Amino acid sequence: MPDLPRGARLGVDVGKARIGLAASDPDGLIASPVETVPRVLKVPTSAEGGQTVTADVARIAAEATERFAAVVYVGLPRHLSGHEGAATADARGFAVRLAREIAPVPVHLVDERMTTVTAHAHLRAAGKKTAKHRPVIDQAAAVIILQHALDVERATAGRAGEHVEP
């Protein structure tokens, strides 16, 4: 993949209560779960009127720095019809805040329809009980988002999804 710089990729599954985080190796071959980050829904503003960096964004930014991330992929939860709703707007807002914090590392939005359903199915197939899914379901969804993006990168020799302007 000569067109893409070497470096880990991060996958982010933004939820109302938790954010799943996944990462790839520096060559972008395989996605692995990293952690579940508690979501901060209320974004405080600074004395100057701008938004301050929340703990969730700061944690993901720290992971991007630690891993020398080449790109961060954030899941975009569209309806099955392809239309966008409140969750889509929330993910877009989160992606913009993250992009501002980690610039110049690019952030891309990738379609994540059915990732949580697929993650549940994979965990059930692995013998995990539904009650025990909650702590890892967001990570599993982030792995699916990231692995899809990695597959697109290999197929197209370019970044997956829609670039987010900081």
C-alpha cells in the first residue's frame, strides 16, 4: 500500500453511554479491541466560549498519540434506509471534536450499519452470555468498524469513508 502512510489505525464506536475503541497494527492488517471509554455527553464550554476537551475525546487522543495513529475511523450510525438521524448527528459532532483534538491525524466517518448486531452475534457464537456482552460489545463493534475500513483500504489503496474537517 504505497499510497498510505504506515501507522496504526483506530476504530471508534460512539454510543450514548460508552465508546468502543479498537486499534490495528502499524501495517493495518488486523483490528483488535483496546478498551471501552465512558462517554461524556455534556460538553462544557471554556471561559472564552469554546468547547473544552472532554475526558472521552482526551482518552482517544492519547491512544492515537501513543500508537502513532495514521488515521482514526469513527462509525457513522445511519438507518438501514441510509438516512441519518439523531445518533448520526451525535457521531458527526463527536468526530469533529476528535478531529480538532488530534489534527493533523485525519478522522474519517465510516458506515457502521449493523455493527452492534454483528458484534452481538459474534459474541454469542463465541459462547459469551448476553448479560456479559455489555462491557465488551462496544469494543467488538469498534473492531468490526475498523476491520471494514482496513479491508476498504486494501481494496482501494485509499482511506475509507468520509473525511472530517476539524
